[in-house]
Amino acid sequence: MYAEVMITLNALINYCLLSFTNKMGTFQQTKVRLWISAFVGGFLIVLFGGSLLSIIGTFICMILMAFGFNRSNWLLAASNCIIAALFAGGLLTVIQPWLKLVNSYIVFAILIVALLGSLSGVYKNWFRINLKGVKEMYRSKVKLMIFGHEIVLESYTDTGNQCMESLSGKPVHFVSSKKLESVIPPKLWAFLNDFDGSNPSQISEVPKEFQQDVRLIRLATVQSENTWAVGIKMDNIRMIQETECALPPCYLVLTKNSHHFPRQTEAILHASTLFVQQSRGVMLCS
């Protein structure tokens, strides 16, 4: 039983570090791949012990499984993971003495929550700092594959759009409803038109065949008031500039008042799109 607990604990900590690395480097690896890598790392470190050689070997194996054999990918992932591990290790060392009299399982839970919260805070701060270095909005075209239809829209990346879907952390893009009206199934279109942003419980009325395709998105207005919108899950979205680049899975919120979009564009992209272009453009473009 002791080995199983240690493997589980190590796997959870590994996943925290790999998830942080995945976001910091905009690698876009799936959660399944990260979980498998984290579990293998946890198993190997328990199997071979905590010697320096086994730690190094486990680390290399875990990073390769999570992020592949591409040299530039591996170096970036390894450096980000080491930074996260040093930060997390220092944090856990500081808070552990305060938990000596607490049940071990509660200690594990507290450590994992502290780790997740701290790394999430570091990532959000990194995002804000890097966003300040972006001087302009990027205008481009985006290609959507939605409900079996291919749509090309004029778009720009707005540094003010930092809206995320709260459960998955996926970016939210805003699209003119007029441009997608012809491709949205009638039942879903009727639901979206009837949805009241002040009554989130309406999400339960979405037609059953579309329940896996939508999520409730919380929006903050300029007046710091909260309202709600329905986001449509989007796994196939590409940006078209000099080349065609895949963007991470996201959610689309349809906007009725699209005449407020600047420069006669039809979509407002999430600010993270800038970082995807800059750090991953060469590897994602075709």
C-alpha cells in the first residue's frame, strides 16, 4: 500500500510540473499524454529509488514522453520544468514543518493544492508580464471547421481579451454571430438566441445532442459586472497569415453586436494567440 501511495503522490506532483511546463511553453500537449508521463515518472522514481542517477534518468524519460524528441522542444520543456521543480520544491520545504501533526493524507492534499495554486499564480504573472511587451494587435484570417462547415473570418488578436473557460483553462474567442448563423444547427441557434446572460441556469436547457459541445463562460464587463455566455467547443481552428498555423483548442462565444469590432473584423482572438505565433509558429505552421 505504501508503494501505491508514493507512486500516486509522485504522479500528482509530476503532473503539476508538466502541466505548468506545457502552458509556459505553449506546447499544447493533451492531458492524457501528460498524465501517462507523470505516472511513468512516479513509478520509475519509486522503483529505482531517489539516487541522483535515477532522478536524472526519470526526468529525461518523463520529459521525452510528454513533449517528444524534438531538440528545441525538449530543451525548452526541460528548462521550464526545472524552474517549476525548484520553485515548488522550495515552497513545499517551507510549508512542510507546519504540517507535522496533521494526518499524512491531509498533508498530501494540502501540498498538492499549494503546488497547483502557486504554479498557477506564476503562470498568470508570466502571462501579464509578457503581454506588456506586445505593442500592437495582430490582424489575420482564421479558418474554422465547425459543424462540418469551413468558415474563414477576418480577425485580430486583442491584448485585452484574456477570457478563459474556467474548468479547462482554454482560451475564449469572440465571433460575429451573423457570420456563423448559416452553419449553426437550428436547434442550437434557437437556444443561443434565447439564452439570457443573467440566468446561467438556462444552460440546462441546451439540446441533448449539443451538450458536449458547449460550456458556460463567465464574462466580466467594463463595469466589473459578471455576465454569462455560452461557448461553443472548437478543436479545429487555424490562423492564416503568410502560412497557416494551428491554434490551441478553444471556445467560441457568438457576439450579436459585432459592429463594435474594430477595423471591420469578424472575430476577436484571445491574447495568448500572440504567444502561440511567436513561440510555436514554425512548428505548428504548414
